Amino acid sequence: MSGDDRRRGVVLVTVLWSVVLLSALAMAASVTFRSFAGVMGVDRDRVQRDALLTAGLEASAGVMQASGDTPLRDIEITVALSTGTVRSRLNDEGGRIDIGKAPLAVLASLLRSVGAPPGAADSIARAIIDLRVPINPSRPNADRRLPPTTLEQVLADVGRIPGMRAQWLAAMAPLTTVYGSETVNPLTAPRGVIAALPGIDPRNVELFLAERRSSSADADRLIRVLASAQQFLAAKPQRVAAVELTAALAEGQVAAARAVIVVLRQDSEPYRVLTFTPVLLQ
């Protein structure tokens, strides 16, 4: 083979290797671009989803500020944006039984309402009271409250009390809060909460609910219907609300979350988010 032939062979091999290399680079670039585009798509969906959920919270806070005397009880609102819609459902936390503040009699009655025998209900209620700490450490015999925490954490502690059963705890969860007060708001309390109060006859529950549906119903009149439990009832300003959020993107993706927000007068913020928990949809 002559020198020219050898040079042509080297050039040919070099060209072939260059073609292979360029092809490999092009393929790698294509895969990288597709991956990058996929990541960008996921990030875009997450941003849009979070924006919708935030819009739901903003709208919920606006409803709370404008509600006045209107009870926050299963209030539903829908916000539509160019990227999708978000639906919010609001409920006053003051209508639930506050585990950290409710009297012993209310806690024991609540436990009996979810199936606990009287003896177990009384002992578990006393154990819940024992979880509380003095508000003022220098006065240990003064009012006691649970330290600031979430309902989930409190229920986990309650679940470890000897004698407590999982089914009772699960039934208590939707009836309880850690953002309420010593009393329950009769204008916003769910049926299960009213039925769980001490001395309540089932017939009085139905009479109470029928009275509350009346457009002329007021707190004092409702409390008189439940005379046996009136010491555990009081209508108070609705400052804290549980919000259930469901966001649907225009492309079809759906996201959900549960939050608790507070709206305080003369606060530096329009509203504050106390808890925010994404919900895994089935």
C-alpha cells in the first residue's frame, strides 16, 4: 500500500469516528433535552398547583374577613384561574371540642359518644387532662393547657394512653381541635359535636339542628334548646377555620390539601397559616 493510500485510509477512519462521535453527542443531547423538558413540565405543574392552593387560601381568608355573623359551617367557594380551579370548604374550628382546653366532663362525654364504656371514658379523660401543663409555671394550680402543637400530635399522645382504642381515636378526630376554647360555638358545631356534649338527648340534637336551620336562629336561642349543656356552649368570633382544598389543573391533574388558617384583626398579615397538610388522592 502506498503512502497516499495509507493517508486516505487514516482520513476515512477519522471521518467515520467523527460521524459516530457526532451521532452519539446528538443522541445524548436529545435525551438530555427530553429529560430537561420533562423536569420543566413537572416543575411547571407543581408551581401551578401550589398557586391554585394558595389562591384557595387567599379566598378563604377573604370569606372569613367578610363573614361577619354568618356562621362558617360548610362554606364552599370556587376560584377559577387560567391554569385551573380550586375549591375550598371552610369550617369554624370553634365549633369543635378543644382537647387541650375542654372540661373533664366534656372529654368523658366525647369518649362515651364514640363507644368507650363509662369507666374507660372517665379514666382516659382524666389522663388527657394530665397531659396539660400550667399556663403560668409559677401557679401550678391555675388553668392548664396543652403546649402549642398540632391536632395530629395531640391525638398521637392520646392514642398512647392505656385503654385507648384506635377506633375511638379515629371517631374523635373530626370532632376535635387544638384551636378552639373551653366552650363550643353552637352556631358552627357539627352534629357529632352536639351529640357528644354532656346530658344531650338524641331528640334534642334533632330539635337543635332544625332550630339552627331557621333563618332567625341566634346563639342564645340555640343554647336554650340545649339547656342541659349550656355551660359548655358559647358563640365567639370566628377567627380560626379549617380549610379543605381541592385544586384541578387545566391539564387534568388534581391536588388536595388541608389547612388551618387564622384571621386576626389589626394583624400585620392578612391571615396566617397554622397548619398545611397535602392530601394524597387515591
